[in-house]
Amino acid sequence: MKTLLFLAALLLGLPLQAAQLVLDLGNGSRTWQTRELLQLPQARTITVPDDVSYKRDMQYRAVPLAVLLAGIKDSDHLQAVALDGFAAELPAAPLMNTQGAKAWLAIEDPAQPWPPLASGKPSAGPFYLVWTHPEIGHISPEQWPFQVASIKRLAAVAERFPALLPDPALAANDPINQGFALFQKNCLACHRLNGAGDAQFGPDLNIPYSPTEYFGAEFLTRYIRDPQSLRQWPQAKMPGFSTAVLPDAELQMLVDYLRHMAGRKTNP
């Protein structure tokens, strides 16, 4: 109910109320209120050049995410869930960095609300995972979840969703297994495959058909690079993946994984 009221306030332009962020890190759940986060001594005003969601330079009041992840190890796996069902799968190690690419939890102050993401859209608040120097860590746009409601520690994707796994006979360094890792990083936040995954955002990428079965190779690549170049509609949400984010060799491995999984369909 609180989530629905918050979204209604954003859409109707009503004054924002303080929000809450739930952290479930395996050692008990902790709920942080907006005011508590803004008053942490580690809170800073940061500048994010060319913000992924706003497509321009932005300033935020933010806390280094590592400050909130007490007890988390680099080998752990986290999931950030947004109000709209976007579920970003996040290896913990990059989130714990204090040098190079650094993760921050940006906090929207109700007294100074952020701009809408687009006309008629809400802002990226109340909480937004942003990065400084993301290029150093090869951070994907899918690792910038906005409107975050909760962050929790979970088992790794392969353990939770065996239906996503490639043929176990493949070598660990096989390009298809590398494609599986890229799928987790770039696709699983929005899409399921074989019915497996937590996202409630985009279509399943294998059931009933894989995009490799109805797109020619050239057009599938073009679609991933720039979705609007093939299908244009006002409510489209899929971002394009530039060569800076997904180099050609990685894109090929991702497509090879999808093609491989088209032969490993399972009933959801």
C-alpha cells in the first residue's frame, strides 16, 4: 500500500513523503528511513556526469553503498528490487569498492525532489544506486537501479535458477558460459528465461520463443544496440547497449548464449 501511495504522489505531483529502504543482508532485516540516511555522517553531495537515467550531469545527496552493507563479503550476491519490479542482480565485490568505480545510494530529499525522468514520469527516487567512475569497473546500465525499495543478500543466480544454466558439459571458460555471465549482468534485471528469474518487467527470452528464433542475426544485434531503430513505441523501456557498455565480442557471446538456450527450453 505504501508503494502504491508513493507512486501516486509522484505521478500526481503531490508533495513527496519520506520513504523507507529495506535491507535484508542475511543477518536480520533493517529498515532505513529517508531522514536517517540523509543524516549519516558519511553522506556527501556527489556529482554524477552523464547519469544513466537522466542522460545529463546530476548532483545527489548520497551515501557510499558499502557503508550500509555491514557483514557483506566480496563473494556475496545481492539483489536490488525497484518499485516497478525491476530486479538487478549485483555481485557484491564492485559494490564494496572504495577506489575506482564506486557505488553510492542516492537519497531523494522530500524537501528537494529530483526532476521526473521524463514528461509524465516519476523521478528516480526515493533511492537510486548510482556510480562514480563507472567506466573503470565496466559497470552496465542495468547496475544503476532506480526507485529502489529493497536490497537483499541471496544465493547466486546459478544456484537459485538452474533453468538458466547452459549445458553442464561445456568448459567453464566456454564462450557460452561467458555469455551466461553477461546475461546475468545485462538482461536478468528485466527479463526471465525459461520462466526463471525474479524480474517482472520484460518478456521471457526463451518461452515460447527465443529472440534468436525470430530475429535474423544482424537485426537482433541492431535491436540490442538500439531498440528504437527496429521498434518504436512511446512506452518502450529497453535501453540500448553501446559498444562502450557491451563490446562486440561480448555481445556475440551473449547472443550465442541465447541461441544455445533456445535448444534447452524448459516449461516454466
